[in-house]
Amino acid sequence: MGFWQHLDELKARLVRCLFVFFAGFLLCYFYTNKWVFGFLQKPLFSALPPEQQKLYFTSLFENFFTHLKIAGYSSLFLFSPYFFYQLWAFVSPGLLQKERKLAIPFVAAATFFFLAGAAFAYWVLFPIGFKFFVSFGLPGDAPLLTIDSYYGTCLKLMFLFGAAFELPVLLILLGFLGVLDSATLKTQRRNAYMAITIVSAFVAPPDAISMLLLMAPLGIMYEGATLVVGIIEKKRQKAAVSA
């Protein structure tokens, strides 16, 4: 396809994604928002005494717009397999026939690691981080958290951790396509860890523990991806010899 055909293809897939996102937005707004609110409250309320387990809104429209924001994020998480499929369908025409068969593994792996990153933020980062931040300061300090700031922070962190956890999917895919090899991943390990540190500093909350909590799994996944790419290369070499 030419450039304009690629552009038309991109627009068509973006329209499909927007349609699915909007349908999911309506579904989540009317049927799952109440459950999501309670789900997101648990890590914070577990770190607060009963008399402080409240969230406030400081403007007339804040509560309403927060419900919209939560419905939007919920739609992204709920229909993430579809969005990953559309991404694969857009790039697959440039791949070989055997490489196009990776659609299901790619969508499954991308969805798994995206949701795993969000789950890691919720079940590992939030309990530790929230307990630290709400208790930080002088004895007379008391948190007065607004609805928008709290839920917005939770959703943003879950989304960013999910995106960061896509690292092994990207590396293994590039390795399978022959763009990366295990030797390059090994020689560039120092630069990779530096990049992981920078990303962790921007994505994680502003404390050393949260930063380390993101750096550790990303480092493990980098090493795991390097190992998998090496296995792919050995299988490719054996297939070439036998042919």
C-alpha cells in the first residue's frame, strides 16, 4: 500500500477503536462505575483510620467529571485486547505470511502484561505507597484528599504501569522479527537499565521505594526477554541447518 492508503487504513482502525471505546465507556459508566469506585478506594481506606475514610470534591462538577474519567479508563482496560488487535492488524501487512500468524500470541501477551502491570500497581505499589504517604509528616497532619486527585492518580499509575510492562512483549516481538538479537540486548544491558531507571523515575510516585518497585520487575522482564530472544535464535539456526 502507498502512503495515503496506509493513512486511510490508520483512520479506519482509529474510528473502530473510538467506536468500541465509546461503547465501552457507556457500558462502564452505567454498569461498572460503582464497583470500580469501591475497588479503587480499598488501598487508601486500608491505610486510613475509619474516621478519615472519606474523599471530598471541591467544585460542583468534580464528582461528575471523575465518573466520566473512571468510565473512560475502565473502557481502555476492558477492551484492551481489541485495541491491541487493531494495532497488530495495522502493522501486519508489512510482515511475512508466517509472521502474521502471531496475531493471537501478540494480542494475548500484550493484554496479559498490560493488565499485569495495572494489577502490580494496585496490589503491590498502592498498599505500600499509600501507607507511606498518608502517614508521612507531623503527628497533627491529616490527609484531605479530593475525588479527582485520588482516583486520577490511581488510574494514571495503573495505566502507566501497564504500558511499562509491555517491555518484554516489544523486545520479544522485535527479536522474532529479526530486528533485535540477544547479543545486542546483552551488550546494551547497561543502557537499557539506565533507560529503565529514567522511565521508573517518571512513571512511579516520587519516592525511592515506588521507583524500585517498578525497576525490579522491568529489569527481570528485560533479562527474561533476552533469554527468550536467545532461544528463538537457536531454534531459527537449527531450522536453517536442517533445511
